[in-house]
Amino acid sequence: VARRTGETYARWTPAFDERSSEQARLGAQIRHGLDTGQFQVVYQPIVRLPECRVVAVEALVRWRHPQRGLISPALFIPVAERNGLIVELGAWILETACERLARWTAELGPLAPDRVSVNVSARQLARSGFAASVAAVLARTGLAPHQLTVEVTETAVFEGGPAVAALHGLRALGVRIALDDFGTGHSSLGLLQSVPVDVLKIDKSFVDRVTEAGRHAVIAEAMMQVTSGLGLDAVAEGVETAEQAEVLHRLGYRLLQGYHFGRPAEEPDFTVRAVHA
Ligand code: C2E
Ligand code: CA
Ligand code: CA
Ligand code: CA
């Protein structure tokens, strides 16, 4: 049972995801869940130091299955990618998140976050017309392109081809592009030469051990040097303690995300929190 978001994901038996009949059943249930409104988008704050203002939120999908309970996206997103439903699910997530930011902007004014970050899977990105569909969502919701960040993983863009072409299309629109889970792939630095990127999201696995003496802080510092040298932003993810935030701040990180600053929620608290100076 994974503890996340202050809620507990339902228990999953290993046999479930291994059996292909179960996969097919889960796929059909995703279809049904989409049709009956079982999916929900929650938002996790991304804060800027030193004032800890919530400058952005990351949209994260949730599946509230009526029988199985809360199911982790780490389990159902791969299934939706395999059966193609990620295209429809992903389009719904994108539209929902953009609508939500537009509403916050209208209701909260300067207290609203400036940007929303949306995870986009490889299959969504590679589909022809992806950038055009993003442009249509921006037009419908009235968001400015720079208010949207698309988060992609290294593996999604590693192969090049249509996914990279889509990123150039997004870049042309003025949408920001974040490389998610940075540092965990096989060609993190190499990718930066060929792929348009604005933000590097430093994976939690580096943040977890950044307070230990030794190599972890050195790597985190080197990633910060690459980031600033290339004129990019860095977001450190999975920050759980004040101590981690402090070390990251000292290494030059200004954008932090993690349970220490706020868990994903339907209506996150946007008030400036002096959790950390
Ligand atoms: P991710 O994009 O790397 O998202 C960060 C994950 O770390 C989220 O898990 C978030 O709740 C969790 N997290 C944030 N701060 C902390 C922390 O301080 N400690 C710990 N232990 N965890 C933290 P979540 O929401 O379960 O999502 C898991 C993965 O599922 C995401 O990883 C992403 O790859 C995928 N995913 C989630 N929502 C979407 C979506 O809307 N579309 C797509 N394509 N994938 C999604
Ligand atoms: Ca992400
Ligand atoms: Ca990530
Ligand atoms: Ca991750």
C-alpha cells in the first residue's frame, strides 16, 4: 500500500497486473470510469523560495474506483497507454487542469498560481495533431500559452520522431516544456542537446539523499550547474523535510515540490507559507 496524497491507494495483488485477462478487464474499467466520471484531477503546489509562494501546481490524475477504491496512476496510466485510452483520458486531464487554472485566476487574482503543469505520456505526445489540440484547449479556456507546462519523461522523447516534433510544435506555441524525472533515464544530458526544454524536474531519488554526506549532494549541485548554465529552471521534486529544502536552497534550487510544502489536493492552499526560509 503506497502512502501518497494523504490518502492510501488500494492494495493491488501482484497477480492482478501480471495476468493479461486482468489487464484487459482493467482497460474496460478505465473506459467505464471515463464515461461515469470516476476520474479526478488533484493539484500539488510548486513553491518558489525564499518566500514559498505557490507559483505553479502539478496536475495529477486520480481514479476513484467504486469497488477497488483509490487506484494509483502508476498502475493505470501504463494500462491506458497500452490500450490507447490515454489519448482520451489525457485530453480530459489537460482540459480539466487548464479550466481549473483559468477559474483560479478569475477567482483568486494574484493569489492564484501562475502556471499549471500537466503530465503527458509518450503515446499522447506522438499522436499527430497533439500541439494543435493543446492550442485548441488554450483557446477554449483562455489560458496564455506560458501558463501551461507540459511534463514529459526522458523515455517518452528518447526515441525522437513524432514526440520530439510535437515538442517543437508546443515550443512554437509558447507552451513550457519540462523534462520529468530528470537524471533517471539513460541519456539525460544528451537529450538536452536535441530536445527543446525549459524546465528540469530533478527526480525524488536525488532529493531523498541530498542531505547525506557524499555523492548525492554533489550530483544535485552538478544538475543545478547544468540547469543554470543552459538558462533553464529546475524543480526539485519529492521534498519531504525542511532539511532537504534547506540543502537544496543552498545548492541554488529555487523551485521545490513535495509533501513538505503540500500534498496533491482538489483545492490546494495557495497562501504563502513560511515553512522554510
Ligand atoms: P510524477 O509525474 O513523477 O509525479 C510525482 C509523484 O510523486 C506523484 O505521485 C506525487 O503525488 C508524488 N509526490 C509528490 N511529492 C511527494 C513527496 O514529497 N513524497 C512522496 N513519496 N511522493 C511525492 P502520483 O500522483 O501517485 O503519480 C505517480 C505517477 O503517475 C506520476 O509521477 C506520473 O508519472 C503518473 N501520472 C500521474 N498523473 C498523471 C497524468 O495526469 N497523466 C500522465 N500521463 N501520468 C500521470
Ligand atoms: Ca510529473
Ligand atoms: Ca516526476
Ligand atoms: Ca516519477
